[in-house]
Amino acid sequence: MNSDAVLGAVGMASLTVRPADTSVAQALNDLPILATPTLLNIFEGACTAALAEHLEAGETSVTSHFEISPLGSVGVGIEIRAHARCIEIENSICKFEIEVHQDEKLIATGIIDRKIVDRVSFAARIAAESISR
């Protein structure tokens, strides 16, 4: 990964909320609103998009930390857009600032740290841990 190129990199993701994306469908509460795990999913998608062209062959990223601040709710059929910007890089961790909007309405903000890892080594370690159980 070229750290200089990643700092300031931006990525976007969008989603039209489906019934399966709601809190009621995910058994979190009885409201048909966008579920927090789905919100995290769109956060991660925007971060991944920001990193996509900057990773070297064999590299990928995994979330190592996140903070989500929901500021509004949206229901089924509403399109939301996430915008992520890399604000800091330390060692192999890229910190992203994220905003999610429905049109001009701010729905959520957050921070996600994505760790750059070697895909093969990471997958092998996880497979070894699974086998040893």
C-alpha cells in the first residue's frame, strides 16, 4: 500500500433500504428502520472503495475498530449514501471518517479503522485457528 496515496483517499457506497436491512428483520427491535449492522456494512463498503486502487497485489483490509453515531432513521425504500475519507495512517491501519446521508439529511457519522493485511497469511491463520478447535 502506498500510504501517501491513501491519506485523503475517498470512497462511496450506496444502498436502497430493503425489508431485510431493517431492525425488525434482524430481530434487533420491532421498528422497520435501517438496522445498525446494515449501517456498518455501508460504512465498510465506502472504506473498501477508498482503498481499492491503493492496495498492492495480495493485500486486503479488515475492520479493526469502529464507532457509529446514528443521528436519524430511515425506512424501507429510502436510498442512503456513505462517504468515507482516510484521515490518518499509522503502521498498517487506515482510519476513516464516514458520513451517511439521505439526500441532504445526515443519517449517521462514524470512524472505522481498517488494517491492511496479507490476504493469504490472514486466511491461513484463520483456517488454522478453525481447524484447531
